[in-house]
Amino acid sequence: MNAPAMKASLPANTQPVYRFHGGVHPPEMKHLSNAAPIVPAPLPARLVVPLQQSIGNRAKCRVAVGDLVKKGQLLAAADGTVSVAVHAPTSGTVVAIDEQVVAHPSGLAELCVTIETDGFDVWGDRTPLDWRAALANGDGKTIRDYLRDMGVVGLGGAVFPSHLKLGGRDGLETLVINGAECEPFITCDDRLMRERAGEIVAGIAIVAQLLVARQVLVGIEDNKPEAVAAMREALAASDIGNAHVVVVPTLYPSGGAKQLIKLLTNKEVPSGVRSTDLGVQCFNVATVYTIFRALEHAEPVISRIVTLTGNVARAGNVEALIGTPIADLLDFAGNQSDSEGYIYGGPMMGFELPDTQVGLTKAGNCVIARSAAHFPTKAPEMPCIRCGECATACPQELQPMDLYWFSRSKNFGKAQEWNLFDCIECGACAYVCPSSIQLVDYYRFAKSEIWAAESAKKAADLARQRHEFKQFREEREQEEKAARLAARAAPKPEAAAAAVDPDKAAKIKAAMERAAAAKAGAAPANETAAPAVSVDDDKAAKIRAAMEAAAAKKAARAAAEAGGETPATKPAAALDEEKAAKIRAAMEAAKARKAATDGGVTAPAADATEPVAKAAIDPEKAAKIRAAMEAAKAKKEGRALAPSVSDNTPVGEVAGSLANEEVQVDTPSKPALDPEKAAKIRAAMEAAKAKKEGRAPAPAVPTDTPAGAASAALASEVGQVDTQAKPAIDPDKAAKIRAAMEAAKARKAAKEGGEA
Amino acid sequence: MSFLLAVALMAVLAVILGAVLGWAAIKYKVDEDPLVDKIDAILPQTQCGQCGFPGCKPYATAIADGEADINQCPPGGDDGVRKLADLLGVDFKPLNAENGEEKPKSVAVIDENTCIGCTLCIQACPVDAIVGAAKHMHTIIEKECTGCELCLAPCPVDCISMQPVGETVQSWKWRYPVIKLKVTA
Ligand code: SF4
Ligand code: SF4
Ligand code: SF4
Ligand code: SF4
């Protein structure tokens, strides 16, 4: 498979070559595909372009179904730092943006843009970047952002966003360019170096300048003499100083970044350390090629070179558009009917394609049609005999048999201790294992279990933190409220008064309803901030219907559960004193109404919320409640005093219908100027007068309002109005205060009566 | 004399050391019961209350105090019970069906056209994963939703539904390698 004669003809390295631990010599099988030049793949009828084409975040879609796109047009923009853009590989129409099976071992679907090609392959507008000027200005960021928007990722297989590797450091010791291409069957980098060495070297020059690299080493395995020659020639013709092509012995996996760095610089990258920290950065030849194409020709990454090999008639390399269905590529290569499956990537590190309709991705360097001739059925797995072959072969100097044992027994902690995550899944261990154990499968299993457990733990930690914060927040709010109430204790008596406000009435009413609902079993009775705007009747009607449905369902649920609130809702319900007080007021009102009408529909609500209300009722609240009781008593005695709800306001109307009001009522109380308010004030004053004179009246109460509304209104006033009752200057306030004083007087009288 | 001196010395030493120990006990007091934290770390933090306690921490406390059994947390599933059994050195027992059953992880989704912005769900959410202002449409931050279902009941228009989180390419896990057995006749 190697051509020893050619190897001998290579000029000697000017740079030393070191060794890495282990490694194996699988049959290379490169001769199948490395003879023919790269040809463009035919334009497929449709392209399926996945939006996740790099490590990190999926790109954000920027097109819609039906859009006409030009070649190179942005399909999806980078989302965040660790993400790159995705572009239209050719011109055509976007026919679908949906989940489709992608080239991934899971066989799961991912968001893809499907483009029906129009065959014209016309370029859209390209926006070139004056990268030379940017480089001269030391403006690396512009170039990096540009590369991100051009969708440049590592094409060696890891698809790591390249712009992240070009970050400005103050000088790099060695820039390693990876042309080793150690995996059997794959020849795309070989062909690229042979045919486009000039552009690769131009790319190397850019990267070297960006990173301020003192030395550039291009590592190529000695089974690619033509590529070595071409690259040497191109490098010699360029003006990059201190750049060398280093021929490394063919030994899998010399193309692993850590292995190549060791080979070329003798630096070992320890576990958990990035190579940049050692002054080394590694780029694949195809990546630097696309960097050059992007900067010089404003060409985003819309195609790549793929090796089509294995059981096909015309094995070779094609330049295929990203998104080309693999089936189309296989047809082009003359797929044989006895292929048993298709490997995406190399035979050592690749995976079986779940479906040949998947679109080509930027990671897809090779597609192998699998047949018994090249891939004989593996011998059955036997027990590990602890021969140590795997440890000898492991390029990462791990103990594969121990990792296997821990992974197999799901002892993940131990596996991690033994550096499972340093394993590059090269498969060298499985290749040499005399017991034919599919070691890498176990490592992959263990790694993904550990990742899943870690992300579950992260989610749990986040939830715990947020839950604790919520508890803290509620406590703090409660304290603040208590402090506010205490601060207002002085102007208080004036506030506990009879000026009446339909808004509030409605709110209280809503609170009562909710209390009732809570009793029925489902809704926690802790809501006050009264709800929504509903401008049009239509929506209001809809909402009412929805609420009724919900209420019915809840009732059913409550009946089934027969148990009231879940424990978790209880603390929430118990938290807010002010709310508790309001509810209490509502309860009082309900009781009063019950007494008055003997109906008693809402009275049970009192029981439901009693425990809640018990939570700390300060004297101020007590005063409010007393006031409410007074009002109720007064009503009972036939002195209905509540002209509050003026029938010409929509709000008043709503107060009658229960669920509805929650939706419609909450118009924020405005300062005293509007007529509605004025009417209220008048009414309040009248009420006060009426009360004083013991005369029964209340012309403003609409006839269809239940008797309880008045008392509810009063209760609401008592419960909630205090925010508004400031020492009064304007007539509105004055009226209120007067009313309050009246109420206080009445109360005093009543108390005296009671005591007597 | 020297005997008395020795006794006195020892006594003084005892007092000093005692004081140091006493001070250390106050200064380096461990506020939280470490066992509670260990249990809490195993619980899934869904904060759903299905265990009969208002949140995971109270349940963890109850377990630590021996007031609750280890098989009351449905979101944790049998796996969670097993971990608790390991930690506490007790026997595994299957999940108590009275507390509910293990369901695939879901997140709540608000039908934003129906939402009336009543804020009830915000108050019910144990992890503040719902955003919205009064009278405006609310929405759930999917990433932060624990799937506790506590927001479903309070919604007056029933516009919140639970949607299972399916497996994605990102969350997919490699399966445990299975060895095919050859059938020999
Ligand atoms: S090579 Fe295979 S049999 Fe030998 S020690 Fe490694 S896992 Fe065990
Ligand atoms: S797959 Fe992992 S354990 Fe096996 S040889 Fe490669 S690096 Fe070592
Ligand atoms: S049942 Fe819910 S609240 Fe209880 S421990 Fe489990 S996740 Fe936490
Ligand atoms: S409880 Fe329902 S209606 Fe109210 S804000 Fe939440 S989702 Fe919207």
C-alpha cells in the first residue's frame, strides 16, 4: 500500500520528527481514490442543508419557505460566539425548513433548509472584505467575524468554528498545518494539496500573519509524496518565512491534533490543556484553503471535497455542494448493488449513515460504500484477556482495557478518573484487540452517559438556585410590604373609609371568586394584581368561555382529588399579608352578604382562606376588617349605603358578572379629574350624608346588581383604597376624607352601642 | 508541689483548649445538615410537590429526619430511589404509585393567543421560568422550566399545556453496546 520507492525519493526533512506513543498500521486503501483529480459533483435537484454545521449553537434561520436564494446567500446567521453562518450552496427556491434526518449516528432529525435548485447556479451579491488592510491594521476581529459569517469551520472532521482558533494572542510559537490525513480510504486532503497547493499556502500565509506565528510546520504523511512535493514547491514560492513541510511516517493516528503536534514539535498537550497554551495551534489544510477562498474571493463555505470510495465503480474525490444528498454522490460514483451500508467519515472514526438521503455536511470528508470485500464481518466479541495490546496501541497513553471495564460496568466516575475524556476515539485499541472488543462503542456510550448526567445536574442546580431565589424574593417582598404598611400607619384612619371605587369593588369580587375556586380545590387564592385588558368584546367573550371551560374542568379535577391544594401551592398562598388581609375583607363582605341575602354562595370561601388570613393581621388590618363589618351591619339594618357603582360606567356593569370582571375591570385609577371619578365622589358624599341621616337611598346602584355588591364595594374600599388616601388637597381627596371621617364616627357609635 | 503544679497546668490547658473548641464550634458551625444537602443533590429539583412536600429541599429534610420514605419522588424515578437507597444504605423499593408515576421530561408551553396575562402562572412557578407582565402575554423560558406542572391548574383559561422534550441530536446518547448472539441449532 505504501510506495516505498516514492518514499525514498522524498528529499530529507529539514526539521526533526519525533514520535508519539502507540499507533497502528491499518491497511491504507488510499489507492482506490487518490489517482483521479477532483471533479465537481453534478448539481443535485435538491439540497438538504442542516443548520447545525459546527460545534456550538445552531445557526439562526434567516430565510422563509418560498424564498428565492442565490448561491452564497446567507441561509442562517451565526447564533452567538460558538456558531457559524450557513449559506445557500447554489441558487434555487427554499421549499422546506423542517426537521430532516441528518448525517449523525443517532439517525435523528434536525432543522434543515431544503432548496430546490434552479440549475443556473448564479451567485448572489458578495461582500468582499479588505482583509489586507485589516491585517495591516492589526484588526483581527473584523477578519474573525467575517470568517464566522462566511461559515468557516475546521474541515478535518471536528467542525470547530475557525474564528475561535484565530483569536488574538500575542504571538504563536508554532502554527501546525495538518495534512497528515492518516485515516484509511480518505484522500480528499491529499488531492487538495496536490491540485491547489498555491491556495492552501496563501491561506497559511493569512493564518500565520493573524496568529503572528514564528514558525509554520506542515505535517504530511510519507504516503503522499505528490502532495509533499506540491506543498514544498508552493511554500518555496511564497514569502512566508520559516515555513517547512515535514514528512511524518505513516502511522495511524498521526493526523490527530495532539499526535501531530507531538510529532512536529515534541510537545505533549496534557489533559485539560489547550495547545494554544503551549504556543501551538493546529489547522487542517482544507480549512486554511477555505479561509483563503473566503477572504480573497468572498466565497462562503458552500462546498467541500469528499472522497467517494469503497464498493463503487468510480472511486475518487468530488467537490460537492453542502447539502447534496449522499445518495446522489453515491450514484455519481457508481455505487454497486451489493453495498451493505455506508460509512460517513473514515473506517476508524466514522459512523454508519442512518439514511443515504441525508445532506452532505461540512464535516463529511468521506463516504465509503461498505461491502464484505473491504469490511469482513467482525469476529464475535470475546472476553478481555488483559493482554495489554490496546494500551500499547493507544496514542493517548490511556489504559483502554480499564476504561472498557469501567464503561461496561457503568462505573463512570472511575472511567473519568482514568481519563476517559482524553480518549480521541481513534479506534486503535479496538483495531488491535485480539478479543475483537468494540472498545470505542463502550467509550462513546460512557461519554454520552456522563454528558447527560452532567447536563441533568446542571439543570437541577439551576432549578435549585432559581427556586431558592424565588423564595428569597417572596420573603423580601413580604418584608417590604410590611415595612410600607407600617410607614403608612399614621394617615391610616382617614383612609379606612367609605369613598367608593368600582374598580376596587370588582377586584375584591374577583378575589372572592378566586377564594371560592380555591375552596373548590384547584386555584391557589393568592392573586390580586387584577388582570387583563380586554378591548374588544369578542376576545372578552372568548376568554369568558375559556374560563368557564377551565373552571368546569377544575371542578371535575377537584372532585376527583377531593383534597384541596397541593402542598407546594400552600406556602405561596400563605406568603402575602396584604393579600391575606384583602381576602379577609372579602370574607367579611361575603359573610355580610350571606347575612343580608341568606344566599351564602360565597361564604364557604371564608373557610378556605381562613388559615391564610391568620398569618399576621396587624391592627391596621383589623381596623379595616372592622370597618367592613360595620358596613355589613349597616346594610343588614336596611341602610344600604352604597351608591358606589354608577350604572353608566362599563365597569359597574361588569361588577355583576363574576368571571368576566376579572378580565375587564382593571382600569388603573387615575387622578381625580375624569367625570367618572367626579361622579363617584359625589356619590360617596351623598352616601356619607345619607348614612348620617339614617336615610336609605342609593339611586346609583343598578337594579341588577346583587345586594352584596354594595357591601363588597365597601369592603374593597376598606381593604384596598389606602394607597390613594393621602392627606388631601384636591376635592376628590377631601371628599374621601370626609367620608372616612363619617365612617369612623359611625363605627365609634356602633362600637359604643356594642359595648353598652 | 510539682504535683499540684501539674494539675494546675493541666486544668489551665483544659480550659484554654475547651475555649478554643467552643469558639471553633460557633465560628465554623455547619448550618445545614450535610445529609440533607446530599439528599437534595440527588433529587431532581423539579420542585413539583408530588412527594407531598413543598419542594425538593423540604422532602430532603424529611427523608433525613426519617419522616418520609425514599420512594416518593416521581420525577426522580426508580433511578433516583436507587441512588437514595445507596446513599442512605437502605433497601431499594419501587416508586410509590400514590405520589404519581415517572413521566418523560416535559416542559410547559403557553398558548400565547389565549393567554390573558393574569400572572397567576408566574406566581405558581417554583423556578420563575415564566415571564410576562400583567395583562400581557406570558411565555415560558423552556430552558428553565422543570416540568413541574404547577402552572397548569391556576391558569383561568387553561392555555398551558405540557409538551414532552424529545430526544435531539444534541441530547442523544450512544446506546450500550449489545453483542449479538449467534443462534446455534
Ligand atoms: S487488547 Fe483487548 S483483550 Fe487485550 S487488554 Fe485490551 S481490551 Fe483486553
Ligand atoms: S480509542 Fe481511545 S482508548 Fe482506544 S486507542 Fe484511541 S485514544 Fe486510546
Ligand atoms: S416530587 Fe417533586 S418536589 Fe418532591 S423531591 Fe421530587 S421533584 Fe422535588
Ligand atoms: S395563568 Fe394562563 S392566562 Fe394567566 S398569565 Fe399565565 S398563561 Fe396567561
